[in-house]
Amino acid sequence: MSHNDLIARRRMLGGAATALGAIGLSGWAQAQTSTPTAPAAAVPPAAKPLPAYAAWKNPAAMVVHSATTIETRRSAFGTGLITPAQQLYIRNNLPAPNASILEQREAWTISLEGVKQPRSMTLAELKTLGLETVATVLQCSGNGRGFFPSKPSGTPWTVGAAGCVLWTGVPLRNVVAALGGLADDAKFITGTGGEKLPEGIDPLSVVVERSVPIKALDDCLLAWDMNGEPLSLAHGGPLRLIVPGYQGVNNIKYIKRLAFGSSESKAKIMAHGYRITPPGAQSGPEQESVWEMNVKSWINGPLPEAGAVKAGLVQLHGVAFGGSKAIARVEVSTDDGKTWHPARLTGPDLGRFAWRQFAVALKLPAGNYQVASRAVDSAGNVQPAERLENAHGYNNNSWRDHAIQLTVA
Ligand SMILES: Nc1nc2c(c(=O)[nH]1)N[C@H]1C(S)=C(S)[C@@H](COP(=O)(O)O)O[C@H]1N2
Ligand SMILES: [Mo]
């Protein structure tokens, strides 16, 4: 770890870690900042057990980084389009709330502010206002951090802090309409998580509260079902804000307050966290926030851990998504991007927020290959070869970083 990294890390841990230590949550803070011991690209075996709130996950499909950061194994994606709940990644910035919040789902209340008639609503009432199902890619902005040679602090996710999920709930615009429309000057939608905050420290330093631009309003959902089942505690039940096309952190779990307003939240996780910060610099509100996802793809098989594949026609498959934009095409290269072969988009198209599966059969003689995929979205954005270096390892969509090594024999 460089001197600058150390300083940045100390600064980040600073006050919050000491205060959390005082109230007995220091293990939690440690878990968040533990340094990877394995090489970034190699996924270590599942050494740690699943925590109680996620005990129902398929352990064989998961890499448990910590009790609050659990990744899907690359091999577990298989050729499925929808990611089953049993193997969807988990990322909690705070310990998950007590499971008792699911005992009376319908009675869960959310405070709605910045509308003409602000008030609280129960989940039961929300259910009377509309019904929609949307497929989205849920992805942590730190997905791919494990490929940064600079080893930014934070979980070294490779590809598994992502999934494609079906959400069912009420369109947020219906809720706004039921409350008389927006009050003036709404530029941002701010969602607040319902975690119980540790006492004795500034709530703004720990609360999970994120703002997204008002243009997302038309796509947002207040969701109570995931993949056709009542939303689990791990994934934000009883109620979650879904902001299709936006990085995971903006999809607030256990949402208890939603406000429309003229400015962004002053919470630390918004003002300083999740910013695209130049290496070595301090994070701050002037930097780009982690909002819309960028175009990205990766290969899910065959993977090197399954051993050498037989020379001849090799079937390659993977997933591609464009954040808020549909995928236009995907190409695959076995020569570090010198030549590209068009892949086929397979499986059903669940809309522009979902990922597409792709497949291609390439004739490969015996040898060692680096196999990469490159996606292009409907606006012509091309997945880049290189990651954009940044202090915290966000938004990695480099096709080279996501390439796999394949032995053909
Ligand atoms: N209330 C709340 N919402 C939250 C978080 C959180 O810690 N608390 N974590 C965010 C982050 S960083 C991500 S990546 C996603 C993870 O969602 P998942 O655990 O359902 O995969 O939830 C987001 N929403
Ligand atoms: Mo995240």
C-alpha cells in the first residue's frame, strides 16, 4: 500500500471507525476495509460461512468477503438470464436491520416529501396505486474493483457484485400523482434507508441516503417483490427503491423516506462517498457521483477453472448491459482486441435495463488464449479497453480487465 493510499485510508476510517468502535461495531468497520490477501483476479474458496440473514443463499455459488459483502461466483452465473435470489450478491453498508421488520410487511411506512401533499404511506396503500414489473441489472459500483492494479481499499469484487433481477412494485410517478404532483423545483430524488443508526455519532456520517437526478423519476419503482417472491431482508424488504440503470448504491433498501428536492443529500455516503475521485485526491461533492451504469460485458463460460477445452468449435457465452441503454451488439476477441468476432444476442430481451445473454462459437486450435468480450450500447458507446483509474475503484468496465484465460487442447 502506497503512502498516499494509507493516508486516504486513515482519512476515510477516521472519525466513523473510532465512534463505531466505542459502540461495539468495530468488527463491522474492519470487515468493510479488510485488505485482499489473494491475487485480485483469483477468487478465493468460500472460507467464511454465510451470515445468518443470508444463510438461505447457495454457499457453493457465493464468495463471502465479509458478513456484509457477498459475491456471486463467476461460474455460478452459468447461462441463466435471471439471477436466482439464492445466488444474488449482497452489499450492506450498515448491518442489516432486524428480521422483525418483515413480520408485518403491509404496515411498513414510507414518508413521502417534496410533493404537493406530503405524508406517510403504508406498503398496503402503495399496493393500491399501481403495479409494474421491471427487469434491471443490480450492480455494485465497486464491481470489478478487484481488477484495479492500484488495489483501492474496499471489497475486491471481480464480476459477481451484479445480477439481473425482476422487481415488482408501484411506479414512483403513480405515487407522486396520488400526492398531488411534485412541489416546485425538484432536481433530485432522495431515498433514505431504514437501518437503525448507531447512537452517539452524527447520523449523516452513517445513514444510507442517496440522491439521483429527477430525470430518473419516470423509471423508478418502489418494489416489494423480487423474482416473484416477497423481498427478502438481505435485498431490502419489505420495500426498496429501484432506480433502473443506476449503480447499486442508489437502490435504497428498507426505504423509509423518499424526498424530492432542489439539492442532493448532505449524507457522507452522498457528498463524499461513491464519487469518481482522481487517484490520490480527496473525495468531494464537486466530483461525479456514481449514478448511471456504463456499457459492460463479460464472459461467463467456459471458465479456466473447469480445465482445458477441446480444440475445434468452442462455445463462449456471457452477459452484456448498457445501464439505461439497450445493448446493440457484442463482439468477442481472442487476440487482445486486434480482431473481433460478432456474438449473437440470445434469450429473451427483458428491456433496456436488463442484461442480454450473448453466445458465439469460435474455431480455436490448441493454444492459450485471452478471451474478451466488448459490448456496444444503443447510443454507440463502446466498452473501453482500459478502466478509468479512480481512487476508490468504481465503474470498472474495461474489457481487458474482464477477459478470461482459456487453454484449448
Ligand atoms: N438501506 C440500504 N440500501 C442499500 C445499501 C445499504 O447498505 N443500505 N447498500 C447499497 C449498495 S452499495 C448496493 S451495491 C446495493 C446492494 O444490493 P443487494 O445487497 O440487494 O445486492 O444496495 C444498496 N442499497
Ligand atoms: Mo455498492
